[in-house]
Amino acid sequence: MKRSGLLIFAIVIAVGGILVFSSMFTVRQDQQALVLQFGSPVQVERTPGLKFKIPFIQNVEYYDRRILDLDPPVQEVILADQKRINVDAFARYRIVDPLEFRKRAGTDANFRQVFGGRLNSGIRSEIGKILLPDMLTGKRAQIMDSIANLLRAQAPEFGVEVTDVRIGRTDLPEATSQAVFNRMRSDRIAEAAELRAKGEEQKTRIQAEADRDKVVILAEARRKSEILRGEGDGERTRVLNTAYGRDADFFDFYRSLDALGAAINSGTSMVLSPDSELFQFFNALKDGTTRAR
């Protein structure tokens, strides 16, 4: 009898422990909890710590309190100038009302699909109003603010708060990129050809000017050289005349030597007799007599 009482007591203690353990749950600092009773929400626990629920009747679902990422797939957007670009955007959000989040989204995967679609719709709506060059100006920030405001207005119905929206990358589609590249290459080739043509034109003009200057300079140099040569010849004649007037015998001697040197240097062979006029001139100089003029 005593043994049966101990067994019953042990069973009661075990059942009590299970009931107590099943009635407790813990909410971490980065979590918030939604208490469900037979699948229906009955209580939201946002403060961290040890909490209690009705065992076996109630259960708990946990939701993250941290800022989460929403990164839908890249989508192609048509701009106002009918150009196409691939836009990769993302958003940051926080669950502020687990009850509304569960009622409208159900699961995190379903929320990402639904709200990601709204993000892409807002991107198409706002970016479709601008031109491609605007994506490289201050309008990019204005577009992100407009999309963020659009999503913030829709976020409360899902029990979330949108903290930020960003456009990560905007790329041209492959076919468009190739077409733009080909057009840019054609433009550069045409520009290079134009520059070469202008260079050839300048080269021809510079060469023509240089040739003209060359002709003018050479003509002027020839003119001056002829003038100087004439002046030199005149001065030479004057000097020679003066010298001839001062010493006619020496002048005759100099001219004879000059003529003899020119004849010898020309390679001409000469045969002169001792009584030739040249030797008679030298003999007369040797004897100290002058040649009769």
C-alpha cells in the first residue's frame, strides 16, 4: 500500500513537471512571440523573458524583431524614353505587429513574395517616368525616396515597418549593352577619322606654308648672295687695280704664277721651251729687269 502511494506521488510529480514545463516559454531579445489557442491568436508577447501559456491548448510562434532584408529578383524596366534597363532593388523592413503579419502574410515566404511584388511594381511605376541619363543624377535619390514612401504607406496592413529602400544596380540588358557598345565604337571610329582628316589638312597646309617660306627664303638668300658677290667682285677688282698700280711687275708675276698653277692643277701636260715667253718673264725677274709692256 505504501509502495502504491509512492508510485502515485511520483506520477503526479512527473505530470506536474510536464505541465509546468509545457506552460513556460522564453522570448529572446531579438524575438517577439504570438500565442495561439487552437490556431487562433490570443496574445502578443514583445518583451523578452520567461512567459507562460496554457499547456497543450496554446502554442507559440516566434517572429524576428530585427531589421530584415527583402531582395526580390532583378527585373527589366522600360524607361520614359523606351529604353530598357535591369533594376536590382532591395528593401529593409521590421515586423512591428506579429498578429497583422500572420493574418495578412501568413508566412515569411508568402510575405516576401507578395511585398516583393509590390516593391517591383513601385519600381516600374517610378522609374518608368524618367529617362536613362536621370539614373546618373540626383533624381536617383528622389526615385528611391518615392518608392520608399509608397511602400511605407502599404506596410502597416502587413504589420511591418519599411526602414529603407535602395536601388542597388541598374544595368542595360545584354542586347542593349551590345548595341550601345557598337554605337559608341562607331562614333569613336568616325571621330578618329575626322581627327585624322583634320590632321592631314593641317599637315598639308603647314607643308605648303613651309615650302612657300623655303622658296621665299632661298630667293632672298640668292638675291643677297648675288649682291654680295657683285660687291665682292667689285671690291676685288678695285683692290687688284690698286695693287697693279702700286707694283705692276709683282702683279704680272702673281698673275703668271696663278695661270701656271691653274694649268698644272688641271692635269694638262705642257711642254715649254727655255726661250718661251713665260721663262723669259721669270728670267727677266731674276735679272732684275722689267718686262716691257
